[in-house]
Amino acid sequence: MEAIIGDIGRYAIHDGPGIRTTVFFKGCPMHCPWCHNPEFIRPQPEILFYADRCIGCGECVDRCPESAIDLNAPQRIDRRRCTACGECTPTCPTRALAVAGTRYGVEDLVAVLLRDRLFYDASGGGVTLSGGEPTLQMAFMARLLRRLKAEGLHTVLETGGFFPFAPFQAECLDFIDLIYFDLKISDQGRHQRITGVDNRLIWSTLAHLARWAPDRIVPRIPLIPGYTATRENLIALSGRIREMGLARPVLLPYHPFGRSKAVHVGRQADAALPRVPMSAEELARWSACVEPNDSTQKIAKEENDAD
């Protein structure tokens, strides 16, 4: 059994406790306009193009077996023809081309993840499964989690929650130490329009998790101006989280990191999204919507450090 992995981030310090390795799975059922990792939305491997590195030498044109590269085209790559074979990437002298998406077997991936075991053990860290959406490749994820636990490693899952609970409970839940569960938009119709999926399955999954593993759930809300960061939405989301008896949501302040990355995979960045990170003042204002009478609202360490 194999999975398509978009990237492996070693020495990650913002994706859970301690020093970690983060595995970014390819594929996501949602298509959020603000996605921080747009190169992992499509389930298949794809070519990344960094225009600022390209010197127009034409080496890639000669190597492409599908004639999918045109130096006169703005994005260079005709993605309708490109098969992401990767033949173009090793010939590029400036590394303007790269492949996002590599096939791994479970044992091959575990071998990579165990390279940094010394750091995990010394820091209380481990492995985080992220994406994309890891549960989209659930059968592989289940086998991977079992192997990681057999090695005694701490495991974290980052998820948008759009997956059926029954197979997840049967195959995965017992092998996960923490679940970072991201919630975006409370209104069902608006969620469908913006992310591409109905949020009823997400709420159902969260309700099951609140019953079976409440202490392992960390609800999170990304604060996206014009999308999730509205008073009505934050009050509604935090209210439902509170009704389930879960911990207060961690607020993830907006950062424009995904804007430039979208262009690398031939997507247009949402022009309505700000070009600068959310300020501490803005974060404090939105925090008041989540916990009006509590000034101890948790702030996402990873986003604050990034700012």
C-alpha cells in the first residue's frame, strides 16, 4: 500500500508538542480560498513553478515528454497536458521546477520519520500528520499510525474533520494522541459555497470525537478576514464547541503565506485576501467574540512566532 505525500517537514516546532516531523498528505476535499498549503489540495502529484527563479534557459522544454512547457506562457506549464512525471525538474539549473507529491510505502515512510527519533525523545516530540487532509488516505494513515505507535512515538493529527467517524474510530483513533480539529464556517450553506463541502459531516464527526476522546481534541478556528473572521461566525462556532464540552478553540491568526504558494501550482490567489499578517490588536478583538469575559484566550504559538 502506498500514499502520495506532498512533503515531509523535519524539525517542526509549531505542529504539536516538542520537536516533530510533519507529514503533509496530498489531497483535500475542501478548496478553501485562503489555504496555506494549496499545493496539497489536488490528490495527484503536480509540478511547482517558481517564476522568480526561472532564467528562461529552455532545458525543461527539451526534456518534457508531453510538450507541456511553453516559455512564452505566463505560467510556463500547461497543466492540462502535464502528467507531473518530473522529467523537467532535474534539468533546471535554478530549481525553478519541483514535484509536489511522492509515493511512499508505510515502511519507507517510517524509516524516514525515525531518522529524528533522538530529537523526539529529547523534546517530547513526535510525528504530526497534516496536509491536505490525511484522512483522505485513511487506510494508509491507519497502518502508518499503528507503526508509529509500535515505535513508541507521540502522534498528532491535523484535520478539517470531513471524514466518516466509524472507520476512523475503528482503525485510527486509538493510535492518535492529539487531534487538531479545524472549524471554519458555522452556516451550512455558506460553508458549502466557500469550501466546497457541506459541514454537517464535520459537526457529526466532532460530536462523536467529543463523546469518545474529548481530552484529545484541540478545536481551532483560522481567522480569515471576510470569511471566518466575523462576529456572528465566531460566536456560533465557539458556542457549538462549548455545547460539546470541548476546550476553548485556539484562534489561528491570518497570514498571507498561501497567496504566493497558490501561484506555484497555477492557481490565482484570492485578491480579497490581505497581503499582510493579522495584527495582535485584530486578534484580541476577535478573541473577545469567542470568550467575551475571558482574557486568557489561547493564541496559536505557531502563527505568533511566524509574525
